[in-house]
Amino acid sequence: MKQLIFTFLGMICLAMAADKNVLGKSEEESFEGKIVLIKVGEDDLMNGQSFKFWERTLERVTQEKAKAVIFDLDTPGGMAIPTKELMTSIANLEIPTRAFVNDSALSAGALISVATDRIYMTPGSVIGSAGVVLGTGQTMDETMRAKIESFFDAHVRWIADRKGHDQKVIRAMMIRQDEVQEFGNVRVEKGGLLALNSADAVQVMEDGPLLAEAEIASLEQLLARENWDQNDLIEATPSGFEKVAWWIASLSGLLIAVGLFGGYLEFKTPGFGLGGIISIIAFSLFFFGNYLAGKMAGYELAAVFALGILLIIIEIFVFPGFGLPGLTGLILVMGSLGFAMVDQVEWQKYQVSQDGSFLDAVNQASLHLGLGIFGSILLLYLLMKYLPDLPFFNRHLLPGSLPLGSGGEVNLVENSKIGLMGTSLTDLRPSGKAEFEQEVHDVMAEGEFLTKGQRVRVIREDGMGLVVERLQDEEGDLDS
């Protein structure tokens, strides 16, 4: 069983270490010599999961030697910081890139278009209005706006120059100017942002089209104009492995509940057993699923979580009752679990906006964490209430409790071990082994941790095994 667990964990670690280019690769058609179509829809630029997928796709494009990449855009925009990183990845590709504005490429969608080599637009489509705003609806103060706009202005100017687009046009889309601007037959009033329809974008200036290469009605026309074979077109879609991981991430609250429940079982039972196996699998799936779904989960938070567990173990087994290691460990465990579920897009939104958006960034994660804690408590309650009555456990464990009276009133139930006296063979912190009538049993101490060689007596049998307490002296008299 331990070998199975280590094999499972090894697969999780290998998948995380190998980047997304490995995940599901065996089931995906190769991009070699293909024209890769990446669709950017209405909500995609507000979703960290999408950026993770595009990042992996562009890695595959390079590694598998694709022929070209086309971005099919119909989006009102989205998050600035992840878009900036995506623009860099697009601009650094060494193969042809095209933007197909298929109705609208506003805000972040316009910036993605600018990162490609050529832009095509369907008749009547619109591109532009790429000013930086807060997703919370709050007003951005002038200092914050100037800071963000100068940062994006420098980056986008570099990309526009690299791709041969007019820097003044792109700047007018992003930053409000103090004077009226004119671009061909398009006039931008003072304090306005430039937005171009397809006819505006293709108007011919002294050095070529204002922004877009041409108006085209369909993707097929784009391929024909570029002399690309339609049979080479392949749409990038999430692999089955990624879909499963995203589904796992949606069950984060349940995984937390199961993981905490398994951890509690492990601490309450002797040796390494079912509880530890359940906990390891649940938390491994939790971190892996959230990592691939574009959340903040990663090696760093997994390490913080492991450190928290270690401190809790130190509190229980090394310095019981000290308090500080256990409290610190609990904070690290809960903090890492909560932060691992924060969407990267939402967190970056908080980083570039006012402090008021912090609650928006952690709201969903806090809900899942709360549900996980509540769920684990509910599972423990159901375990204590119903586990001893289940047929399987009835055949292996007999419920019982120590009756009132002297220590001599024992074995009231046939084969019951309640009242048996013996000696601890290991330290009981709280679980370990003890010998009763020349038989060794796994036991758990109640009330205090006991040392090796301590005289003990069985006071209870339940679904968790034998529970013992310390005897007063060598003769076996209980504390009075």
C-alpha cells in the first residue's frame, strides 16, 4: 500500500515538474506543421484557467514546430497583468502570428491583437478602448493610473515596434490625451480613447494600413489570403487531463474536508494507516488540481502546507501542551489551503488595484475553505455516530465502554478487552503498542501521553481501536 501511495505522489510531482507541455500530450494531435487556432471568447480573459492553457499551448507551438498561430478574438477584454505576460509570449514566437477580430477585440483583446504580426477584422468589427480600469468598479486615483499606464505604455510600445504597428495608434487606445488626435478620418476627442471599426482600421496611410491588414468575412478567407492550406488548421483545446484537473479544482472544498478528516483519523489511530492514505491522496489532488486550474497553488504553498503539518506533529509528539508549534502549524496549514485556491487573475487584480478588491480576490477561496472545515467536522461526527454500527466494523471491532465500579468488573461482553491490564511497549503519543496477556495490540492513550513501560488498562473499544489509560502503580490500582 505504501508503494502505491509513493507511486501516486511521484506521478503528481512529475506532472507538476514537467510543465504543461506533457499533460495529456499522448492524447493530443501534434502541432508539427499545423496552423494552430486559439479562440479567445467573452469570458476567457477573466479566467486564470484560460491563461494557463494558452501558456501551455504556446509552449507546444514552439516545441512541436507549428507553422503559424491564429488568435480568433471576440472579447470585451479582461485582466491586464496576465494579458501583458501573454503578449510577451506571443511576441517572442518565431513563427507567423495572426489576429482575427471576429466581432470585437476590446481592451485586453486589442492588446493581444497588437502582439501578433498581422491583424484581420470581419466587416463591422471593433478594436481598441484598451484603457486600464479596475474590475471592482472603483475609481482609480491619478497616481495609480499614471503608474500603471506608464508601465503598460513602455511594454506595449516595445511590442508594437517589434511587430510593425504604429505606436501612436496603440497609445491612443490605452492612454487618454490632453489634446484632440486624428488618425485618418478618425477623430479622438480630448480625454477619449481610440476605438476603430474595421473600415477605420484598414484605411491606408502613408506607410500602410492604419492597423488592420484587411477586412475579411471568415477564417477561410484569412487562410486563403495567407496562402495557407485549410487542412493544416487545428484548434487548440484543453486535454482530457486538464479537464479532469479543472474538475478536481472545482471540488476543492470536498477535498479539504476529506483530507482533514483523513488526517484526524491518522492522528487518532496507531501506525500509518487508512487515514494517512486518504489525507495524502486528497491533498495531493487538491494542490495539483488548483495548480493546473490557474490558481495560486504551487510548490511554494505545498511546502508551506507540509511545514504546517510538521509543526503540528511536533506539537503532538515532541512538545505536547507547548502551544506555539501547533498554533503556527495550524495557521500555515489553513493559510496555504486558502491561498492555494485564489485565482491568479483575481490576485493580480488586487495587486494592481485599490485595497478594497482584496475581499474579491479571496472570497471564493474562503468559501471553499469554510465548506471544507465544516465538511470535515460533519464527517467526523458521522464516523463517531455510525461507524461502530456498520456490519464490517461489527465483525472486527466490538463497541464498549468501561462500566462504573471497581477495576475487577471486566469482560462483561464476550471477547471484550475492556478492563485488561498491560504494559506499553512504546511511547503513547497518543498512539502506539501495548502488551496484554502476552498479546501485542495497537492502542491509543486517553487524557495524557504515556511513556514506554507504563502500566495501562483498556477503558474502551470503539471504531478507532483500543483506548487505554495509565494505572497508578505496579499493583494496577487506578488513581483514586
